[in-house]
Amino acid sequence: MHKLILFSLCTFLCSNLWAQKLNTKDFEVEARYLQLPNIGLDPTFSTYDIKVDGDAALLSKYGYTLMDVKQAMTLDGYNKVAGGGSVSIQVNAGGPSASAKNLSTVEKTGQDGTKYKEYSYYHDVFISSSYKIIDYKGTTLEDEIVTYTEKISTSAYRTVDEANSGYKIDFESTGKVNQSLRSILASNIQNMRNQLNYDFGLPTKTFKVNFETLTTKDHPDLSKFDRIKADVQKAFSLMTPEDNSAFVAAMQPIVAFWLEQEKKYDPANKDEKKMNFAMRYNLATAYYWMDDFDNSRTYVNMMASGDVTPNTGKTMSENLSKFTAKLKKLNRPGQHFKLALSEEEKTRSGEAEAVREAAYASGDVSKFDDFNGALGVTSASIVEPAVLHKKGGTKETGYMVFESTTKVPDFREPKYIRFGKADGRKVVAASLDYTLLDSLLIGKQMYQVKDVRISAGIASLEMKNAIVEKVVDYKRTAVVIVHPPFMYAKGLLATDEPLVPEMLVYNKASKEYLYADGLMGYTPTMSKNVEDCPEAYEYVKTKKPAPAGQALSPRLKTFANAGQMVEALRIYDTCAK
């Protein structure tokens, strides 16, 4: 009897000893999940296509193409299709710009009270880009403008002369303005992508999750907790963002163990309540990652109702309520699921694929998926079928893309005139190299590439690889527009004024290009061109107006005296040789 009482007393003392010395420590595992969006798409949607607009020439100046932007703008978690997506993302990449150089003057006071001024130069750099997301029914889901502004400045100097020298060092020698423009372009593209995915994307994320485990030495359950810790780590390794079913199955015996332990320790006992709290925390956290939010809420609320760090439970309860409300708004089951490609989506993308296949079969490169991106086609672009006739007799057929208010390319800047042709199923894009060309057909207009010598009395102007556009053709003469192949003249004729297209008379007999309006004015110059025809000479000298109802080509209407010149050459063509 004495031994039995002694054993019972020992058991009681040991039990209380363990209760008093229970220690826990957290351990860390990694959860993988889908981050839910702020707005979200219809749960039946799983595909998207993307179209990019922008100033291709400006983007290329800072190291980007429209295709680069297209590849950067992805909607995380969704399948990108070439066409027929459940949503279409329409992007305008914009282009960075910088203000002119500005002088800043700041008045300051020295320690001795003396006032002085500091001078610095600065540029304001700015970019505005935008994107729009539209569902296949035509409903606009978001129309977002993303802007960025920054002021870049030199150091401050005591005199304007020092500021001028500093500008050369800080900006001109380093190319700082262009560096800043390149940087804000890259940042704005990334900001657009971030905003798009914050509102609609399903990016894969990882999160460090903490659980509590027993660490009290010589505790009879220590080995069980150690085993459970290893099991938790193994279970979380099975979790994927698209499917947590294997993880949930592996967690079942772990949850059962924690449920048993939670009941074992009394939340009202001062020596046991911390262990009870730890088990409730483990259960709340486990159920959360198992996407079992009702059971998670049960144990979160139990944590909040106790007196062991109740604020932790209250915070978890508030966060869980917000999260489940978001799930309800987005109509999602949790944060582990796989988007399913519906039959309707297959049909839409299949129809788009059929259109693409037909385009490939036709060989019409303008209908290829990457045509707009490869050639930088924007809403301001003019797209015309084109044929390049090269020196040596070969030719290439495709499309010409350019931007112009006159509907004609600005041949002075060939790098901004893009020619695209098909290479299998790809679009090959290139700028123009006039040295390789004999002529080019753009739309219905043929342009000859020639070395032109323009006669002007005793002087003449020679221009290699000029582009000659024939507008009016007569037997003896032609009215042509000669386009300079570069923006500024070089050598002795170099000036700060850009070269401009000239309306000229081409004399077929002498093979000369003649000014119609020279230094002495139109009448003396043009009368010289037709002096061997009395009727035409008289028409020019008497300054008669162009005949009423004359069908003057729109290409000539911007040139002075074009109507009179065309009429004079018509008369000249009827003269007896």
C-alpha cells in the first residue's frame, strides 16, 4: 500500500513537473500557392491573347521592340494564345521623352549670413503607357494608364559658367538623359506588368510557414513531435500551386495527432495553456493551407478567445475573414487550383488558329500573327503592299510600314521605313538600304533609286541614291518629285536646314532634272525650261493661271505653281519638234 501511494505521488509530481517545463519552438516549411488577384477574371477563363501598339522607332532608340514589350507583358497563370483568347490585352507601350535643358537658380544663405546663388541644369523625363483588358464579348474589364515622371539634375554650382561646364560632364559626356529614358521605359513596362497581374493574374508564390513543436528534453512525447515535424516537412514538399490533394492526404495523420494533443492540454491550466495554444495555432495554420477555411476559423477563434497572446488569434481571424471574402468575390475554391481549358475556349482559339493557317497558306505576310509586332504597326502607321527591285535583277515582295501625314514615306529617314516579308511562318523585318535598290513599288506608286544631277544654270546639285517619284508623265517631259535619301546635306552644301523633296521637270531628251522654281523665281526658271516651244513659253511668261477643272494630282498640291507647271508641260508636249 505504501509503495502504491508513493508511485501515485511520483506520477503526480512528474506530471506537474512536465506541465511546468513544457517548451516549444517554431520550425519553418515552405508553402506554394497561387496569389489571388485584386479584381480577377471569370473562373471559366483560362486563355488570353495580347496586342501591342506603340512608336516602334522611338522604342528602338532605347533598346526595345514591340515584340519585346509583347513578351514582357504576360498574364501569370493563364495560357497565352495567338488569337481567340477569353480576354485580349491591348497594350500601348508609349515612349519616353525629356524636356529641354532648364536652368535652376536657388538663393542660399551662408553660415556668415552672406547670400549667394547656386545654379544647376535639369531635365524632366516622362513616360505614359497604357493597357486595356477586354473579354471576348467586348466588355472592357480595365483601362489603365501607367505614368512615370522624374527630374534629373546636375550638381549645383556657384556660377552659370561652372554649371555649363558641369552639364557637359554630368550629362553630355555620359549620355545621362538617354540612360534615364531607357531606364524609365524599362521600369514602366515592368510597372504595367505588375499592375496587370496584381489585378488579374494568378502568379505562383512561396511563403514561409511556421509551426510549433515540443522541445522539452526527456518528455515522453518528444520523439512523437520530432516525427511529426519531419512528416510536416515532407507533406509540404508535396504541395503544388495547382493541386494540394497529395499534401492534404499527407496532413491527415498529422492533424489527428495535433487534435489529440490539443485535447490533452487544458487551456485553463496555467502550466498547460501555452501548449494548448501551440496546438490550436498548428491546427488553424494547417487547415488554412489545406484550403479548409471553416476548420481553420474554428481554431483561430479559439486562439482569440484564450488569454495566451489573444491578439495573434484576433489578427489571424481578421485576415482569414478578409481572405474568405475575397475567395467568395472571385468565386475561387482556395489558393490551389488549375485553370481548365473549356470546350468554348478550344473552339475560339481553334477558329483563330484556322484563320492563322489560312493566312500562312495565302503567303500574305500582313495577316501573320507577329506582323504588327515585328514591323511596329501602330494606329498611326500606313501599311502598303510593296516590291523591292534590287540591283542585279532580284526582287522581294512584302509590305512597307511607315508613319507620314502625306501618305508617302519620309525617305530621308530610311531606318523608320520598315519592309516586311514572309520567311516560312515568320515575318522578316528590315529597314531600307538604298544602295542595294534599283526601284521600289509602294502601293501603286513606283519609285526609282537614282543618282540625280539637278541642273541650275552654271551650278548643279548631285545626289546619290535619290528616290525619284514620277507624278505626271508626258512624251517629252515628266513631273517628278525627287526625295533626298538623307536629312541633311553633307560637304560644301551642308547647312542646319533639312533637305526637302523637290518638284522638278525631267527632260527626256537631255535626261536632265531641272528646277521649276529657282533662285530667280518660277517664271524666269520655268520659261527657260520650255523656251524651244513658243506656246509653252508664252503661257509661262504671261503668268496665266492653271485651267479651271484641272485634275491636279494630290501629290503636287503642296508645291507652289504646280498647276501652271503641269499645264506648261502639257502645252510643251504638243509643240512640233
